[in-house]
Amino acid sequence: MKISLSWISKYTKIPNTIKEKYDLADKFARQIADIDEITHYGEHTKDIVVGKIMKIQNHNNADKLKITHIDIGEKEYIQIVTGATNIYEGMHVPVAKIGVTLPNGLTIEKRDLRGIPSYGMLCSEKELMLSNDHEGIMDLGDIKDIKVGEYLLTYLEDLILDIDNKVISNRGDLFSHEGIAREIAALQKTEYIKPEIKKIKIESEKNIDVKIESKNFCFRYTGIIIKNVKIKESPLKIKRALERLGVQSINNIVDITNYIMFDIGQPLHAFDLDKIGGEGTTIFVRQAMGGEKIKTLDQKERILSQDNYLIATKDKPIAIAGVMGGYDSRVDENTKNILIESATFNPKLIRKSSKGINLRTDASLRYEKRVDPNKTKRALIEAIKMIQNDNAGEIASDIVDVITIKDITKRDTLSFSFDRVEKVIGIKIEKKVVRDILERLNFEVKISKDNIISVKIPTERDDIKEDVDLIEDIGRIYGYDKIPLKNPVYEIIPRKEDILYKTKQSIKTIISACGGYEIKTYSFINEDLLKKAMLDNISKIKIINPNSEDYTTLRSSLIPSILKTVSTNQKNADSFILYEIANVYKESKGEELPREEYELVITAYNKKSETFFSVKNIIEVIKEYLPLKGEISYQDFLKMPYLKNKSAKIYFNEDYFGDIGNIHPEIRENFNINGNITISRIPVNNIIKYLELFPKIKPISKYPEIKIDLNITIDNSVSSKSIIESIYDENLRSKNIVDVYKGKPLEENQTGLTIRLVFENFEGTFKTEDIHSKINKIKESINKKYPNVLFR
Amino acid sequence: MQNLTEEILKATKEALDDISSCSDIQSLRKISSVYKGKESKLYKILTEISKLQGDEKKFIGSCINESKEKIDNVLLQKEQELKISEYEKEESEYLDITLNKEDKKLGSTHPVTQMIQKIVDVFSLYGFSHVTDREIETDWFCFQALNMDVDHPAREMQDTFYIEENHILPRTHTSSVQIRTMIKAKPPIRIISAGRVYRNENQDARHSFMFYQYEGLIIDNNISIADLKSILTQALRKIFENDKIDLRLRHSYFPYTEPSFEIDATCMLCQGKGCKVCDFKGWLELLGAGMVHPQVLRNVKIDPKKYQGFAFGGGPERLIMIKNEINDTRLFYENDLRFLSQLKKL
């Protein structure tokens, strides 16, 4: 919402210099409402001065040109030749003298126009970037006490503050210049000139018949009929005030309704009375029927639902109440008689109505935030006065005023202990300061001897519901900058460890230390991606209002996203390891909310070489580092998206732990991945289950250990892991495969393994015979289980 | 005797020849052990001395000792020579130490992970415990309990994704964690949480439909706005490792806090002088905060007459973007390794 500081000066003093104005805007943004944008109105008119046209002569050689003599406060008038048509003698105009550069870059020089020298230029508002749609020379007739020769900026300069509506979304009273002015006055500690409650004498006894059918929607409806209306251009003052806020001037009547809306905050609407049934017509305020149609002022045909409310005659809708008027009942150049409406509506129902047809207007915005019903009649009277002052029509009815809610003038009182202010803000603020702030904000304040503050709440402040709401007003106007820094004082309570978070962080550190890069992919995917990864039969939870076709489903697997990421990165690197830890979402029968489980997915990609062992190695490192208690084993094969013979389920002790496998070529093709790729997927909870919280260490023997390398040959019927597992001896400290050999002289299905056995003895040095018998026993036990194993 | 002397001379010459023809330390050590060991010729001659008498025994003995001494000296000298020549050889070898012959082995955690870790670490100094909680929420936890009734504008369809209309939704902010925590725990409460949030917004350089938030909450007997300002100032100074940062509380509106603030910090890139990043204001908007609304406390059965406190939240991406002058939030979720691999700190 836009606010003009010079408009504010109607209510309270605004500083003179532009620097002080910017300083005010800065304080405003911190203590009243954030500002999206500040516009320095008139900044392009820096060198322009005020001139007065003293004489206009025709040009002998050109019909379209006029010779003007301009008083710019210098000894002699200057002569300017112009093609403008809207000039008159005595008119005050902006003058660009020789040497002045206009906003469009043009520098004024002395010119000869068909033989007559011209020493400057008269400017239009467009040329001065004050407005977009005025071609004629700017008429400064509206400026009081204007002096020739003065800089134009003296009269025009303004700051337009575009306020962030979100910050004041609970402050309907601030959607007006009078409301904002009160806050500025409190901030500056300047006097606030309260809006005058005008009285009006009405002689007509004619009534307007208003029937409010939706009493929960319309809180108050006032209106008046004005006859013999003269539709014309608005007075300059009003036109200019609206233009500064970026509002286009339409005609005097429409401009008055807009002016009052921005000034007081009460939206008004003017109907062409003759287009809505003339005198004696009945106005209905009612809910729309589904499918009802109306063409609105923006010339769009709107199809309505029961969420919309209407102003209607007995046979047709004439406005979407509080949102936009109807096109067919609009005020135009032929209008003779009008009905002016000033009403208040239910904020929630207005929001619903305007949302339903996706139409937000300056009026609906104010109604959504709440318009105080006490303003309704005051605004109407203001409109009548402005029409009268402009000689634009005559009162032709009494003011109709229908109120459907009780006690609109009732003010609530809130009482709380003065100590609360200090307790919430954290510093002591003097009582008289608190009182002054609250009173400036229009609260009536009593502070009792036992330190109880009683505050009477004005009707426009329905946001004040409890003490903290008032403490907020005290705090922000007092200024949070005045709060000094201190050290917090509170009991020390030992932090609770979040095992899930801690484990996730440790896993990330380990994998990254092993060369993995953590990625973060979107939690939403689409079915197409699931299909590409051949995961189309897993559970799907849909977003009912997605904003893109690519992100429609909560993912139940991280694999499709990681495949996509591999695909996009392969052009920049020949090999890499990626991983992600994120939630997957699964339907859970009988539960209100889906199940969320953190999963770890690790993938290795290599353009040329095998990747399986890079991933497997990382899993082993994670196990050792965290550490996990127990043994990892690999069993069975997996289905899609894995490649059957190069994949396995991972078991931890006897339990399922996760999957690992190379990705099936068909899926690699679907994702355009050229190269080897291995993926492992492990639910993080499976890892947490085996965390060893107090890992133990053993002493080492002081006697020499014995290393024996066992060379064996196995065929494909036996896995190396199972051989290792079958080796046991009480003195065995470790058993590791140190070499794997394939090729001649071994048969194709054979593999040679070197297993290094390390024996350790705490009692004394081993005797050679002891070791021999141990080795023999080990060989025997292997052969007993796996007769095909050969020893070399 | 003549024989023995000759044999000694011969053995000595043999030894000295062997030593001088030796060209590396390993063979020198072998030779040395041969000539010093029990198998050496000199040792054998020595064993025969016992058969001799008097002067003869003395003479031969001294001859042997002399020879041994000579050999030892030559050995020592030779060893010295060979060592030096080996040092010199190794020293003369050229190694281009600027090359990287092996693949770099270090990966990295995601920048957002790193920033969250930093935030969590800093707030843990103030006794804030990390909590993890749900991403998919009910309307009550995400909105109603936070004082956003059914008609609140923030709940409008353009902001929130729904899984079940007006009921089940991916959280739009981490503030739902406040509610989940306060329902379970009794004050004093000090928590910090971070995670994914979702908004139904179109993607552009400044908006992503998914992003991260961190959220802090402290509830105790006497926590005031002064504490909010002080704790957050100290914490941000630590996060940015810059003691010159000051905070500015700007009045704002959130339904779940009262009073509410947007918090600006001194721009750490220009120290408040004004630069491109802070739009020449000298201040950067970093987080939202406020005193927890009494209605929110009542909603979770905490007595607002006894307890009060503050909550704050912000985006880790924004902190990284400011620190690194990045202006496109999409970079964080496009997962281009050329971007992600830059920040190594694990």
C-alpha cells in the first residue's frame, strides 16, 4: 500500500528536507511497518522553476505555435515558443531554462522556431516523469501561495512509501493516511490533528430502501442519492494526490470515492442511479447464487459462486460487494444521478469472495483487513461535502444507515500489571513514557496506585486482544534500539543428545572423508521418474495442488533423484561418489500421517572402471567408524533397478540392513548414464539400531605375533566371505584377504585367495609345531565345510 | 709363522679389495658381517693362535688386531662415502611437487549441512538441544496451534502444498517443531531444529518450492526481548566469526509471536558502510523472531502467566548466500558438483 508523506502532512508535521524525510522513512520501516520501496517523487524536476504565463501571442508563420512571455522572477520576462494547447494567460507552469537537462536527456538550448527565438521550454508532467498520461503543459494552479522563480521541487517533493502489507495485516486501521499519520505522530512526538467529524444538514426526507439479507456479511450499510451530478475532471489537487499513489484519475465522482478510501480507509462506491432502477429502487445485500454472472468494472464477465456476495437490485446484481462494482451500473460521462454507498463487510467472507474469483482490489484489501464500522458514515459525509465543494451535485435523499451488529461504538478495557511491561521487554520504561506512547496511539490510559494499567481500546484497534499486544506498541514506539545487550541468566540444563541428528552428521563426515559429495535433491518427484527407475510399484503420496508437473509425488525412494543427479554430473567428471540422507515418505495404514524415514543412499559412478567396491568399502568404513556392533554380510540377489548378479541384500548380524548393487543397464539407458554405477540404500534407523555406544579395545601381547599367509583356490560355489567366516582359532587376532587372483593357471570359474592369519599369544612365544597344528586344523575345518577348496 | 703372516696379509687384502669394490650400502653391510663374523678368515687364524707360544703368539695376535682395525676403519670410511653418495643421489633426483598424481580423495558435505551444523553448534553453547521432527504435518501443528486460524492468509492455497485438503501438508515452516516439542516437554525448553520446508511458489532465483529453515525456541520464567536481542547478537557474531555485528530489531507481524521482529544484522561484507549485497543499506535482513504468543502457549498447555520466551527462525541458504555473494538459491538443489565440491570443511 502506498503512502504519500505530503498527504500525511494533512494530519501531522512532516520534516522539510529530503534527508530528514528519508530518516523518517527509515524509522518508519523499523517501528511501524516495513517498506518495500521508497519513491522520491519529483526527483527529476531538480532544475525546473515555476513560471507564470503573462502573455500569449500567435505565431505569424505557424498556426500551431504560440509565443509566450513568462515571468520566472527575473528582471525580464523570457520568451518561449510552444506548441501546447492547454495554456492560458495567468497560468503557473514548470519552466526549463536554457542549460537545463530534462529527465529524457534533452538539454534546453536557445532555438529559433520559424523565425522566433525561444529561450526555454514549458514542461508537461510526462516530461518531468511525474505522471504517465499527461501530454499538456502541467498546470500548477492547485498549489497554494506559489511563487514564480521558485524551484518546482519546493512544492512537489514527496516521498512515496510502498508499505509491506504483511506487517500490518492485522491492522485494518493502518490502510489509510489518517491511520498511518497517527503512528508517525507518535513516532515523532508531533501533534496529531484528529480527523474532523463533519456534520451535514439534510433536508430531503426521501429514504433509500436497503435490504440486508446476509446479516453475517454486511455489518453496516450507508448511502445517499445525489442528483444533477456534473461529471467532469477532478480538481488538480485530487488528481495529483491520486497520481502520486499511482492511481489514474477517472472523473470527479470516482476520484472522490478513491480519495476518501486512501485518506480514511473506507471504500466507497458510486452507482449510476438511473442504471439501477432510478429513485425508489431497492438495494439488496445478498449471497450470490452459484452460476450467477456479472460484468465487473474491468469489463470482465465473472461467474459467481456462493462464496460471493452481491449488491443487487431486485432483478440483477450491480456489484460484487466490497470487491468491484458492475460495469453496467458504472458512473460515466452521461451520468446524471448517483447512489453513493459506504458500507462495512465481514473481513473473512470478503477474503473468500475475492479469492474465489481471483480478484483483489484496493477495496477488498481494506475490507479483508477490517474497516471499522464507525468510519462508514463519516466517510460518506466526507464524500457529500467534497461533491458539494466541487459544485458537482445536490443531495436528493436522506442518508440511509442500516447496522446489523451490536454496539459498534463499544470500547473494551484491558488491564494488566505495569511489571509485565518490564518482564516482556526486559528493561524498565518509565510510567509517564508508557502513558505518553499509549495516549498518542489513541488509547485511554489509567495507571492505578498499585501499578495496574487500564487501557481503553479504540474501536479501530480490534488487533488488541491481550496485554502483549499493547506491550508490542509500547516497545516498538519506545524503540528496541534502546535495549542494551546483556548475558542471559538461566539454569544450566545439560543438552539432550539427538542421536538421529548426530548419527546423520557422523555418516556425512565419514562418507565425505571417503571422497563422497553430499547432495540435496527435492523431496517431490513425478511418476515418470519413478517409472524410469523401474520403481513404479512402490507407494505414492500425491500433492493435490502441485505447481509443476515435475514435482507431484512425495518420494518413497531417493534412487530416482540420485540417478538424475549422476546423469547431469557425468559430463563434467569421469568418476565421483554422491550421497544423500533424506526422508522418504510411505503410506501408513491406520495412521493419520505418512511414515517418514531417513534413508542413506550412496552411489559411485565411473566412466570406465568397476564401482561396486567403492560403495561397499564406504559401508565398511561407516561400520568401523561409528562404530556398529556386529557383522555385515551380503546375501541373495536383488531385482530391478539392480543388476541381479552384481547386487546383494546387506544383512547386519541376522537382520536386513540395506541394499547394494550395480544398476541395471536398462535403467542406465533411461537416465542416459554412460558408465558403471553402483547404489547402496540403507535406512538410517537400521544404522542407529547397531550403534556401539561404548566400543572396547583389547591389550596386545608382548610376545611376537605370527603371520601366516594361506593360499587357497575356490570356485564360484563358495564366497570368500563364507571361507573367512569358517576360519576360527582361539589365538587368531585377525583374518583378512590380502590378495585375490583370477586367471591362468586357474580355471575360469576359480579364484585364488591369499588369507593372512595373525596369531597372538598372551602366555608365551608360539612353538612352530603349535602353529602347524593350528593351520592344519583350520584347513581341515574349511575342507569339511567346503570340500572343493584347494590349498596351494 | 711365515704362512700365518702371509695369510693375514692375504685375508686383509681380500677384505680391503672387497670393500673398495663395493658400490652400495646393502652389499657393504653383507661384507662387513662376513669379515667381522666367525666365518671370516681372520677369525679362523685367531683360533689357531692358541697353538702358538710366547712372542710368536703375541706377534700374530697383534698382526690380526692391526688388520682388523684397518678393515674396520676402511669399512667405516667406505660406509660414510657410500651414505653420502646415496644422499646425494636422492637429493639430486627431481620431483615436481606441484603435480597432483593421485586422485583427490576428499569429498564434501552440502553447504547447507555445513551452515546448519555451525548454527546448531553455536546454539548448543547456550544449552539449546537439537531436535528432529516431522516434515509432513497436520494442519493443527503447522497452523492452528501457531495461532493461525482457518482463515489466515498464510494458509491460502497458493502458499501451501496439500496432501489432503486443509488437513495434511508438507510443513511450510519449521515452527511446527515448536509445537511438537512443547506438547511433549515441560519448561524450561531450549531447542534448535533445522530441516526442509515447502512452499507452493514458482521457482526462480529467489524462490524454491523446497528450502531449509532453522528454528530456535526458548521458554523459561523470565526470558525477555532483551534476552532475545542479546542471545541472537552473540550467536550471529559467532556464526559469522565477526564481533562487530550488531542487530536491529524491526517491528513485524507473525501470528505466533507478539511482539514480532524481523532481525537485521550489520552487513558483514561492508561492515555496515553499504555495499551491493546489502543494497547500500548497511543492514541485512537475516531472521524472523518474536516472543512466543500467549495463545500458542495456551494451545500446548503451558501457562503464559508463568512462562514466556522467544522463538526465531531463518534460512541457512541465505546465510551462505550472503557470506559467498551468491544470488541464485536454485544452485543449492541443482546438485552440480562444480558448485557443491567447493566447500570442504567437514
